[in-house]
Amino acid sequence: MDRTSQALLEMDLGIGKKYEKPYHYASQKYQLVLLRKFGGPDISPRTLNRRRRKMEDAGYIKRIKRHRRLKDGTFAPGSTITMVLAKGFYEVARVLKRALKVFSFHRLPKMALNMFNTTDYQSFVDRLRLWRDGSVHQRMDAAVFRRA
């Protein structure tokens, strides 16, 4: 998976976490704004759609296109629901675990404890609430996400 697709997947999980849902229906314009705001790649709407199609074909996400019928009988496009599947969640978790291994070796020196007048000696990884806050647990694919 390339960096752009990884950034899109992390953005999908972030939007879903904000609203406490395993899906989101953010507009393409809003997704591009979020990518630019949080340091993602600067891509066009066409590239966004192309990447989404590749991610859907690979089984990382599922998109549900919604339409509505107008009074004159024509169809108007609605928002598209994007769900992160279990494979997409595991891809993000794999990258995160690799990063946590790097940070687990960097601990505060004992001298720093005296400077801050604290006895709480924790590493960067120990302070992360990622695995303890309930948003990520071992059987997430069975509880929230649908299998591809």
C-alpha cells in the first residue's frame, strides 16, 4: 500500500472515530481539505476517486453510493458511505505496531525524573492510551468491521 492510500485509510478511521461510527459520509471536498490540513499529499478529486477504487478492489474499504429521486423523476447523487473493512484496519495497525517498536526503545533518562519531580517512569509507548481506551481491541473485526 502506498503512502497516499495509507493517509486516506488513516483519515477514514479518524473521521469515523470523531463521530464514533465505523463509517463516514464526508464529501470529497472535505476529505481533500483534511488531507491538506494534516500533512497528507496534495491530490486532485480525480486522484482521490482513483485511489478509493484501488482500495476498494483490494478489500481495504467498502463504499456505498447513495442516490435520491427528485420530484421530476430524475436521480440526484447523494453522499457516499465509506466503511473501513477489517483488512484496512489491520493494515493501519501493522504500520502503527512497527512505529511503536521504534519508540519503545526511547525512554526518559533517570536524571529527567528528578528534573520533573515525578516518580512516574513511563516510556512513550506506555503513555499511549491507544490500546486501553476501548477504541481498539483484539476482536474489532467481529465487533465493528465487516469482513471483505
